[in-house]
Amino acid sequence: MSEKFYPVHLGPAKCAVDLGDGSERGEYVDQDYILQKLGRPHRSISLMYCYYPYDAEWPARISEAWKDKNVSFAWDYPYDDYFPYEGGLNGRNGAEAEPFKSMRDVRRHGQDVTLTLTLDPKLTDDHLIAIANDLKKFGRMMLRINHEATGNWFSFNKRASYQEVADFFVHAANVIRTHAPNVSVILCIDGIQKLGDTEIDREAEFSEAVRAADLWSTDKYPSLHWGWPYDVAEEGGTTFKRTTVRENFDLIKATCERFTEINGGVPKPMMVNEMNADGDVTGPYEQAMMVKEFGDMLKAEQADWFRAFTMYQFRDRGRLGLEIEDPNNPQVGIEQPLLKVYRDMIREEYFSPTMTLRENELSLPVTLRWGGSEDADGIGIPLHFEGNPHFCELYFDETDESNLMIELGGRWFYKAPKTRVLDLMGTFFEKPLTGPADLTLHIFAPPASGENDLAAEDGLMNTYTTLTTLPRVRIRYAPILPDPGKK
């Protein structure tokens, strides 16, 4: 291995990609599995939880508390059937509490967290401050409060008027940012409903919320079966929709333009926090084609007004996932055609984070900074390959307790603190070398605990890891052959 290594900066993609992992429709899948399936980390992983502490059933998941009751629609429970947020006032946030356990897993694997949280709009400030204190140690994260707030299906919309929901968003955003400045707050509402409309849905009520948000979002599915799992989408049915990808794209753009006008002409980052075509409506092949069309549209138009989209979701009990949950075993996923299409798409330059290698040579010990998935300082190690390897491995010292994200040739790998050997051959399984090549091994160090050290001077936004040794690389170009002189 080269003895030289250089600083490298990890920066944002032209269009970031995030991934939903768990909801009312599917369970959380650990990040090791997802990384192996997709080959790269996401900018952020979206987790969906609810917080209704005044309800008699709380903190049970409502579908469990009401499992013996007659429910005929996904949103007919007293509160939303997301995973219960176990923190907050009088809650817990230890090693096994959720969503914190999952948030640590996400951050250890070099990704930021997007937390979707549906909240009782009658919450008092002591609850909001407790939530802010829970989130303060998780770095540069995003919080989506009471999403799809111009709809009528979530419990918060059934407990308050649209004006009250909008006012609660503004107030909650201000309280949480005051106590957790690391958190950026997302407003997610329907926006422009029909092309040619001049106002967003419920504009009178939500204009101040548009101005109060750090980030804007709208959930737009070109096809969606909202009657799942209580009916089947068939011709003539009324519990699903189907539009074109072009119409969907134009509605997102028109919504961003109107948000900007409401905000006095000042744009903010625009995202889609839930995007997919529902395979219940389109079938698996056209589902994949529609997602690809959406990505191709973003690239063709160089949509610099559009910041990111979230694929909803990794594994789903219906047909809104890259995998379908095996009905015989919820721990098993059944890969859909969409997964390969999506995996190829997110490897493209337009959707990939930038890595800028600088020329000044470094020496050991070296300190790596992790600000987040779009702002980190690592190291790059030049490697020369004589051809396609049969072995490519990294060996770490017995004392090495580093937590690393490592990239080689477009493929990412995770190295946990106790890991001593890392096999990098996945790079060459996907893209075999056809001759000599020079590649750079990139190493970054997200926090091993998944949390920031708030006692550090800039611990709210950054973590630091010092490397005193570098891994030893083993590259071999042929298998070990049998020795004819030995038996």
C-alpha cells in the first residue's frame, strides 16, 4: 500500500437521496443489511414515530393496543400507527429505547437522521423541550413535524383545526430549534394540487408555517393505494390514484415556486420526503420504470431548485418498498425489480456525494472530522492495481477501535470498532478491472456511539476521531495453487 495519504472532503450531491426505513407498513431494517444490498450509504435515513402521551393507550403501539377492535382503514385508530416515540417528558432514551437505538445505528453508518414525528397538537412546551433535549446529541439531523398536515387522515388533524395545526408547527419548530440548534425543521404539506392553481392547499392557514420552516417538502406519489391493506386496487376502485411522473414532477416544482413566493422570494431547500410509485397500482415492472423516469427527469432538467428525495421505503408489507416483507417471516425481504433500478440510479454522479481530494500530504497521527453525511473530512490513500484482484483486504491493529466508513471504486464498506479484517472484494465483483488501474481508498469516521459529545467545544455539530495507525492492505492477483510436491 502507498505510504502516502491525503485529506479528502465529503460534500453534498447535486441531488441527495434519502431512504425510509420502517413505518406503519414495515419494520426497521438494520443498516448493515441495507448497505450490503445497496452498496452506498444515504444522505439520511427517515424514521417514522408518533407521540401522543395524553392518550390512555400510550405508550403502546396503537395497532397492538387495538388489535381486538374492528378497524377497516389504516388511519382509524385513536392515534397514528407509527412506532411510539419512547423519549419525551417522563420517557426514556437509553440503549434500547426507540427511536434512539435506530438513530445510533444510522449515524454509525455515516448517515444523518430524518425523524418524522406526529405529535398531539395539544402538547405543552415541557414535552417539546424534552424532545429537543433528546435530539440534541444526534448531530445535524432533520425533524419533520406533523407531515402531510393539509390532509385529514392523521390524528393531529382530527384533534385540531388546520389553523391550529399550522400554529402548532410554527411554535413547536421554534421551541425545538431554541433548545436543539442542531435540528432543522421540515414543513411537509400538499402544496399545489392541480397544475394552474395559484395557491397551495390551505394557504391562508399555512403561510406562516412556510416561512417558519428550515426546509420544505411535499409527499408526491405518481401512484398510491391508500386503501391498503383493507382492499385490493382494481379497475374502477376508489382507494387509489394514478398520475404521470411528468405531472407529479411539475406539481412539485410549482409547489416550490409558490413556497418561495410566500417566503418573500427567498428559496429554501425543497425535498420530497416520500417518493415511490405504488406497485399495488402499477405492478412491479412499471413501478421501477416510473422511479427511473423521475430520476432521469431531475438529471435532464438539472433541477437545482430540488434538494433531495426520500425513497419510501426499504422494506414494506405492501408494494411501496425496494423489498417486500416475506409474509411467512417478517425478518426476510423479497427483492423487487425496483431495488436494482434504484441501486443503479443512486450510484450515478448526480445523486452521489462529492469527494474532493487535496494535494497536501498528511502524516500520522491524523484527526478526522465528522460533521455529517454532507460535510466531513477524511483521508484518501492512493492504491495501484496491476489488474483485477483475487484478494483485496484491509487489516487493522488489535488496538484499533475506530468506527469507519470506507469507499473504494464507488462501493462503500462499514468497519465497526471491533472489526479487524475488512474484505473489499465487493468493489470488484460489481466492476471488475480490465487492466492496471489507480484507485483511491477513502476513509471517514462517523461517531462510534452514534452520538455527539456535547462537552466538546463544537460537539453540537462535529465529532472527531484520531487515527494513530492506518490499515494494512493485502492485494493478491491469483488464487493459491496446489503444490504438486505436497500431499
